[in-house]
Amino acid sequence: MEKLELKYEGKAKKVYATDEKNYYWVAYKDDATAFNGEKKGQIADKGEVNNQLSALFFTEIEKAGIPTHFVRLLGQRDMLVRKLDMIPLEVVVRNIVAGSLSKRLGVEEGFILSQPVVELYYKDDALGDPMVNESHVAAMGWAKLEIAKEIQVMGLKVNEILRNILAKAGIDLIDFKLEFGIDNGKVILGDEISPDTCRYWDIKTREKLDKDRFRRDLGQVEEAYQEVFRRVKEVLAGQ
Ligand code: ADP
Ligand code: UDP
């Protein structure tokens, strides 16, 4: 597999063309941003953790019957993925109130939701990723209504899969963000699943083990990323 021209450089990853036209080479970076790019920094070895942890999660999700873009690892911080026609939405699933939901509803972080909540955000940095609903998605032509519904159902299924693995690792899955795309008319889970895109709290100590350590200057950022990776690897190796 050959890495060809850079197609896109985002905040956390670089996406390259390959010698196979339906596949992309994704290189995960150590760069970290928060608050819509206002806060910038680096998290040592984040690229390696996010790449390999995403690979583990995608493999489990795929086994559970949900198609993902992950093909195989290409190195410590690189993976091969199926090229998707991305739907410009972020699908956020929440089990426990934190972050923007806490602010929006005036509910304290840590409030346990009686059922998972799914939200859609339109992916647009200039607009600060506004929250939208499925009728906006269909009316704006970002995706058909059935697809907007399908990605929410898939988000909830992914929630069950991840929650189950993480619980065995002593971690509560608070919330997370997914991105989907289309390949040959089929909806596929893309992008990444990592401490950058999820909130993880230690079940016992309630310690944050995710990007909130960077966002909120809590220290021990690298250590938290490594800890989640170590625990998940251990759980999956023992299955
Ligand atoms: P951002 O664009 O938010 O800064 P990244 O740095 O993570 O994010 O860049 C990765 C980009 O690649 C994102 O725009 C994401 O939507 C896109 N992407 C993820 N998976 C695929 C895929 N399989 N095919 C095409 N694009 C993808
Ligand atoms: N999230 C993400 N990318 C975004 C926005 C949110 O990965 O552009 C993730 C975030 O890490 C958290 C979940 O989605 O796990 C919910 O985020 P929230 O809406 O609370 O926003 P935040 O507090 O991160 O601004």
C-alpha cells in the first residue's frame, strides 16, 4: 500500500490518497485543539493511542454487525480506511450529562440520564458546529431523512457496544461523537473513536480520562490517554 498525495489535513489527522482508489491512508497527529480551534497544543503520543484505540473499537463494532471504514493498521499512528463520502454531521450520544449539555440545560455534570440521548450537529467550524435536528438535515439536503434516522440508531448501537467494553475496563462512557459516510449507497461508520472524541470517567474515582484534561488544564493528559488504551487492550485481550 503506497501513501500518495495529501487530500486533507484536519485538526487531528492527515488523510492521504493511496494507490487503491477506494482507500485512504489516515495519519493521526499529536496536535490537540479545543473550543473550536481557539486552544491549541500537543499531547505526546496521542496519535499512537488514538489510532490503535480506534482500531480496537472499530474491530469490535464491526464484529457486532455495524460496518466501519477501518481496514487495517499501517503503523503505530497510521491506518487504512475505506474512502467515504462523508455526511457533514456529528452524531453525539450521551449517557451522563457533561460539557455543552450541562451548560445548555443548566444541569450539573454527572447527572445520569434515564436513557441515552442522541444529538446531531452540523459540521461547520465557521458556525461552531450548530446543533440541528433530522428535519434540518433532510431539508438542507445534507442527508436523506432515512439516513439521518439510521445514523442515530447506529449511534445508539455503538453506545451499547462501547459501554460494555469500557465497563469491563472500569470506565464509564459519559458521551461521544461519531461521524458517518456513504460507500456504494451504504452507511458506514468513519472517522475515529478515541479520548479526543469521547468522555471517559473512571467508574470508582470519577477521574476524567479524556480530552477534558487538556480542555480544562487538569494535567496528566498523556497518562490518561495511555491508561484508557492500556485498560481496553487488556479487556479485549482477555476475551
Ligand atoms: P477535522 O476535520 O474535524 O479537523 P480531523 O483532523 O480528524 O478532523 O480530519 C479528518 C477528516 O477526515 C474529517 O473531516 C473527517 O470527516 C474525514 N474522514 C474521516 N473518515 C473518513 C473516510 N473514511 N473517508 C473520507 N473522509 C473521512
Ligand atoms: N465532540 C467531538 N468533537 C466535537 C464536539 C464534541 O469529538 O467537535 C465530543 C466531545 O469530546 C464529547 C461529546 O462529543 O465526548 C459531546 O461534546 P459536547 O457537546 O459536550 O461539547 P464540548 O463540551 O466538547 O464542547
